[in-house]
Amino acid sequence: MISRALLLVAFALALPLPVWAQSGALVTHAAGVTLVSQSDSSAALVGVEFTIAAGLDRERLRQDGLAALVAQSVLETPSAGGVSLSDAIAAHGGSVAFTMEAHDVRFYVEALATDAPAVLALFERAAASPDFSAATVRAARDALMREIAGSQQEPLQVGIEMLDFAQANGGNSGLPLFGTPASLVQLAPADASAFYRTYYRRGGSSISAVGRVDALGARALESFATMLPVGATAAVKTVTTPLHGNGHELVARRSISAPWLVVRYGAPSLGNADYGPMLVLAAFLQRTLSDIGEIPGTITPTLASRAVGAEYNFDRVPGELVLYVDGAIDSDPNRTFGAALSVVNILSATRLQGSIAQFKTIAAGDFATRASTLEARAWLGGAFTRRTGSADYLRVTLRAIAATTPGDLQRVARRYLASPTIALVLPRTTTVQN
Amino acid sequence: MNGRASFARRGALVLALVPGMLLAIPRSTTATPAVESGALAHGGTYMIAVDAAAPVAAIDLWFRAPDDGYSGETPGLARIAATAAAAAKLASGKTLAETVTQAGGQLSIQVFPDLVTVGAIVPTLAARRVLASLTAAYFAPAIDAAALHAATSDATVIAVQQHYEGDVLVQDLLFSRLFASKPANEPPVPLAIDALSHVTLQEASAFAQRAFRASNAFLTVAGAVDPTILAAVTDGNGPAPAQAPIDAIPVSPLPAPTTQEGSGPAIGIAWIGPPISDERAATALDFVADYLFRERVGTVSAALDRSGTRIDLNGQFVTLHSPGVMLVTLEGTDDASAQTQVLRAVSALQQPMDPAAFAAAREAFLYHLDVDTQTPGEQADMLGWYAAEGAASYAPGGDEYERITRSLDPGYVAATVRRYLSNPTVVRIVVGSSSGGAS
């Protein structure tokens, strides 16, 4: 499993369009499924991402954790050798994991090129016919419980989950990714089976392959496209009472050593004209926040500079920009938190002067660096195809960054940075006033 | 090889462990970038792994040099000299650090007891410019007082940070017990920041002139570049011998288990392993580390995860010229049962594994190797490490490494475990004064 926090992507800046911005991705459609193929003969591995419209917004409110329970049950389904799909794929030289999102669940399968056909066949069988016996669902529940226990010790993850819930106004798309221990024990195998039968459909799904795709054989992706039954589904509409209050502050306490500030701003999604400027803006904020945290004069990045950050999550609808600060970097967290928020306020209220070329360069470099792994490339290829119709994420992004002007930056700052929602994750012994 | 990621944390950044490697001969099961190697025009050797699909380029320079200077009496000298070279103004008017950052790239400096490496990951368009700056900074180092001041500040921050990195502290403690002499038995950056302030400009300059020579350099480049990029290397000092690999002398017999006080509970276990020249044995211990300790999927790691304990387990075989070291650290516990769990799992491998289980574990190991070497940064890193340790063609991801891995069998792995992993040294870090200090 991969938590959403780990998949937030921050990006930012502008360069002439380099020659390497040509991905050579191929987009086709088969059986109602979008297929993206990025063949790379230099790669040693094959990675395939399956995106299915069976995320959090398919849950009813009382089914908190059901989407993850179903996805984890696929991974726990008995496979070759009588072991779980995860273990069977590992024994074949590969791996499988899922990422839960507001609207989708994404399975990522990766393997050595020579093993990839067998590994993908194992996944195809399990995904097409998962086991929802009591034993398998129990194993899935146990795995999710461990994941929840781990994530609750991560202040950034806790803060983001609070902000997600607030953003969704208490609706299903903002429910905890893996549910809660209390909700999971209420879910029975029949619930998982029913959810799977209802929502694991071809409609709205996509398959994105990268690396030694040739090793899968001709028309392999077309074959995978028929893995699930035909049909499309819709999100479950949840009726909630809007959250009221004068402020936009959320507070949680955990067994951590220092407070964390996590701030969410609305942001444009992929495909929006403001995508490029927001990448540059995110780079500007990342750099400025790092400067706040960094010890002056250091040549190489330190732990302090990594304790602050700006992450632009453009694959969500709506998009979001998340700023975070680990209060441990300063003996006075209030001062650091205040400085971080002041940066944003000043940026949105002051006329920008000077060149933004440096931030455009950083944004482009950051995007390219983060797009280096097969998993990132598979995800980007699929996400850009769904949102923009083009899998050429490098070209699209670098053009958007290159076209950004200081005026764009100012406009986007004013439009999106005015109304933050703030989450504070505090040590158990700390008060909000402190 | 897997332990490199954690081992690399002795410096500042965690290196992105990386894929791909390196040999010019196509691999039998994979198609990683072919590696071209040769001599630089003005001294030193290079290796280039071209991957046209990569969005960035990684450029590393690796030097053999003792971390505490050639007299062995200046703790942190290599770190300060390497950082000062990156902070010194070049002919362009910019420092290397500024050149990399302003190109949208990332600069990292890593120091190990026997090696120094400086690396940059940059957008491809900037690769040629950064390579020129990198080699200018290190093939003709010109450190001034301002650069030394910046480097000392940088090293001081790292020295302070180390106190909060439990696995680094435990690793350094283990090395201090495994080896009888410097530089291996002292941390590359001293814990006491006082020592750093005594490094003089003369010492830093003299060290840089001797260590950072083209003829002592291994240049590795990976990503969307072509070999013509080497024309950007205009500095150098002509052919001259590279320094020989710096070996460590193990303590014999290894000291008895000990307990010390620290800021957080931890356990460290280490064994002396084979030199890099015994490639099959080294590969067997890489396999063992992967099978038992790889995050989440290693058998011991998975068992600890299932138990619900909050222990951060790291296990790796550190491939060195001579000898290698198997390291296991457990952060978040000083419970003897966790230590016993590790030692029992290692002991169990003294007997041959079931053939089917072994075959599956070996295939998984091959997959993990490619996962860990898939980005340009990881490829340049792995090429440089193995070249500097004296076995460039053996780097994981290459044809030779895969051939050796496929030659492993349960009997050989068991024999290797019996030979090298029977006699560990153990350190236990406890919190508070109840332990009574070292025992």
C-alpha cells in the first residue's frame, strides 16, 4: 500500500523545451479502457498501473475503509503456490501495491521483464476473481490495521487526512484512506464482495504501462482491458452537514515530539490553464520555506530544509497545494509557523518584481527528477492522459512552465492562496495556545 | 550492496539507490543501459550509462581518500575539503553549488571512511555545464577562506544532525568495534563539533590537492547524455596513479557484546565479511541481507511488521575493498528478543534453504536489484561505488553480478553464512542511567 502523502508531488519552473521532453508514449483505447504505453528498451523492468473508479467516493459513510479492504483483499487472494497474490508475485520477481484515492484505486504491478508475463497473469486472475472468504478478508483487515497504526504516527499524514475530511465537508471522498480500526471491524466479507461486484468495472478505468512493455507480448494491454466486466459506475452521493465555524483550524494530538503545521490551499487540477503557474508558485514556496528552515550558509541540504515543504497535488479534483512545517526545526515553533504563513500572505498581496526564471528552472528540474522511476512514469502517463488527453507529461509540463509570466504567478497566488485550511498536529502534552 | 543506502547516510543526503548498471554486454534477462568506460583525456577514468528515456542526468565524482586526512589526525577533514571545493568560486564567478542549484539540480556530498563522492542530478540540458563546473572544482581545487568557512559551517550542521540519526550512530559504533585503526573505526564527521573548527585553510587545501586529482577520480555519468559530454572535462593533471584502495584491519577477536547509553533505544549487530574480490561470497551476503532484512518483504522485517512493534530494521552487506561488513541495526528497541530474532534468522541460514524457497528468493533478489538501480542517480552511484572499491565490472545491475547471482545455490549460501556470519559483535543502546553505562 502507498499512502497518499507519499504520492503528493511538488513541482515548479521554466526552461526552453529540451529534446528529452519527448516521451514517445502511445495512447489507445480498447474495450472502453484507456491504454497508455511508454516503451523503454533501456529499462530492466516492466511497470503497469491499473486505475479503477473504485475509490473512496464509492463508499457510503458507514462503509469507511471498504474500498481499501477490497483492494487489500485482491492482494491477499490465494494465488500460485497457495500463498497470497503479493507473496506469489514476490516469488516470481515482482511486486504489487495499491494506492487509494478520492475517486480511484490504483494498482501498480512491477516485475523483471522476463517474469512480467507470468506476474501480470497472476494479477489479472486475482483482480478478475478475488477471494472474499473470511480468512482472506481477515488478512486484509489485519494488514490495513497495521498500515493505519503506522500512518497515525506520521504527523504529515495525520494532518492531510484531517484536511481531506474538511475539504470534502465530511463527505465520503474525504474519509480516511484505509478506514479506522473501529470501522474495519464492522465490515464483513459480504460487504467487500458486494463492493467489488458493483464498482470493479471497466468504465472510467485506464492501464498505463512503462519500461520493457515489449516483454509483455503483442496486445497484452488490450487483453488486460477485458479483465473486468463492462459497465460504468457513479460516486455515492453523501449527505453531510457543512462544517461551521469562524476559523479554519483543525487540531489533532499524537505521540510525537514536536508540533506540525499542515496548511491546505485550493489549486488548479491538471488540464487547467493555471497548472503551469502553480508549479512555479509551488517551487517558489518550497524554496522560500526551505530558506526559513535551513541553517544559513550551508552548502548541502540538511535535515532542517527537509522539515518544511510545499507539495502541489495536481492529480486531484480539485487540486490542492499543501504546505507543511515540522516545528522541531526551531525552539519556537510559533515563530516558524508564523513565518511560513506570512510568506504566503505577502506573496498574494504584494506586486511581484524581478525575474522568475530561477523558480521556473527549479520547477522543471524538480519535475524531471521526480519523474525518474518507472512507477512515477506510469502514474504520470495515466494521470495526464485522463486529465489532458496527452500522455506526454514532460512536454506538457515544461511548456506550461516555460509559458508562465510574473503576471501569471501573481494572478494565481491571489486566486488560490487567500483561504487556507490549517491543521495542527500537536504532541499530546501541548495546548493549542502553546 | 543493499546496505549502501543506509551506509550512505553517513554523509548528508540519502543517495537515491539506483538501478541499472553498467556493462557493455547486454544482460541476458534485462536491457539496462550499456556502459561505456575509458580514460579521461587529462587523467582519471570514466563510465557512462546512457538512457535516452531518462528525464535527468546524474554526474558523480568518486575519490579514494581517508576521511580524517593523510596523517589520520584531522577528523572531518575530507568532509570539509570536499564541501569547500563546492563552495569556492570558479572562473564563471559562481560556485559549483550555485551552478547546480540554479540549473534546477541537486548537489550531494558523501564522505565514507575510505571514499569521497560529489554528485549532481540535473536536467539534461544542464549536464554539460555542470560536468565542466564539477571537474573544474575538483580537478583544480582552489579553496579560499570564505569557502573553508562555509564548509566548516556545513560540516558542523552535519555533526549536530548525527546525534539525531540513530542508525548512523549505531553504524559508527559498530565500525569502531570492528576495526582496529583509522579511518574505518571513526565516523567520517566527528560527533564533537569542536574538532571541526580546528581545520586550517592550509590543511584543507593540501588535502584537496592530494585527494581531488583527476588521476584519482572515477567519473560516472548516467541518464540522457551521450559520450561527447566528456569534452566538457577540460581540467586535469595528466596520467598519475590513483590511490590504492584503503583497507581496514579487523579487531581480532571481535569484542564481546556491550551496552551503552544513548538518546534512543537501539541494537546494532555486525559481522566481518568477504572482500570485494570474493565476488561470489559478497553476492551471497547481499542475497542474505535482501532475503532477511529488505524493508517490508524481508522475512525478519515482515515478521517484525506483523508483530506490530515499532522497530526500524535495517540490514545490509556493505561491499568494501577489504573486508566487507554485514550490518544490522534495530532502532526503537533495546529488547533482547528482537536481537535474538535477528540472530536466529541468520543462524537458520547456516543450513541450506529449501530449493523452491531459495529459487523464489533469488528471483526476488534479482528484481530488487533492478528496482534499486532504476534512476540515473542510482546508476551513477552504484557504478562509482564499485569502481572506487576496486571492482567496476562487478557493480550490481551488470551482467557479471547477475551471472554470479544466478550461480548461487542453497549449499553455497549456507556455507558462506557459516563462514562469515557466525561471530557477530553486538552493541545495545539504552536510554537513561539505569544501565550503568558501558558494560
